Amino acid sequence: MLPTKMNPQFIYLMLFLPSMIVLSQNSAYPSLYGDDEGSCGNSPALLVDVPRDKNITAEVMKSLNIPKGVKRVLFRTLNTDRRLMWKKQFDTSYVGFMKDGAQWLKDNTGIKLVGIDYLSVAAYDDLIPSHLVFLENRDIILVEGLKLEDIEAGIYNVHCLPLRLLGAEGSPIRCILIK
Ligand SMILES: *[C@@H]1O[C@H](CO)[C@@H](O)[C@H](O)[C@H]1NC(C)=O
């Protein structure tokens, strides 16, 4: 469903399955709620536009100039322009993180929540290596399958509410952004 304007002050985003949150399996994983660094409930998040002609490499990450201190970032890419989330067929040519982009994010930012507008944060060509980088320290939450059409880039409060699935390393979620 497209974001609906409920009120000039609020932008309401409805993101249906298969939006997923991916966690590395570990009991010491930061709480998904509250004010922990990696929490994804009621916390500020930055929506940024990625240059449309590239996957998310170290160079691209650098060029985005994400201000220091930003902990949650939703990356809007060519996937949104191509409306990939609306297509039935899985498309392996989606944009995502290359391994060096994931590594750059880990080494140079304090980002603890990474959201993306298709089914995987990792580009198909670097599917496993990028995930391994992100999940290695068990402190970065990955949110996949976001529908980010018609929203202005900028800061929002993000609310992503996972299901309480015992022992699960991921969960379907619904995410909303509130301005
Ligand atoms: C991103 O990488 C995929 C392979 O993972 C490739 O098919 C696609 O063309 C790349 N997209 C861009 C914009 O470079």
C-alpha cells in the first residue's frame, strides 16, 4: 500500500509482508524496544537516497555523508524507482550492499539499524559476504522489504514491531515512519 497522508504533520507508511527484520541468533542481542542503540521502536531514523547508478559500495557509503551519531538509516535506492517490491517475480538485479559497503558502514559509522527497499540488504552478488559483515558483531538490525515511495528524505521516528517468536533470528514486521 502506498503511504497515505493522514494529516499534514504525519506520514504514515504501511509496509506489508514480506518486510522482515533479521537478527543474528544470540540471547545478548540488543532489545528491539526501548532506547538501546539498536532498538527499532520509536527511535529517530534517517531516510537517505542512494545514487541510482550503483550498488552500495564503500565509495557510495562515503559519498552519502551520513552525519555522525545517526544510528538508524533507511536506504532508498533504484529498487524503489523500479518498484521492485511490487513485482511478483524475484529480481536478482536489485540494489543492495556490496561487502565493502557493509564493512565501511561498520568501520566508519555508528549505524545500528539498516533498512532497505528490497528483500535483502545485501546485493545478490555479495549476498553471503555482506550479511556476514553486518551480522558478525550481532549489533546491527537489518530491516528488509521496505516500501519507501513518496516520502521525503529526512529524519523520522521509526517504529518497527517484530513478533515475539521464540528462538527466531528474524520476524515479519510492520514498520511505520512518523514525522
Ligand atoms: C547491483 O548489483 C546487482 C548484482 O548483485 C546487479 O545485477 C545490478 O546491475 C547492480 N545495480 C547497479 C545499479 O549497479
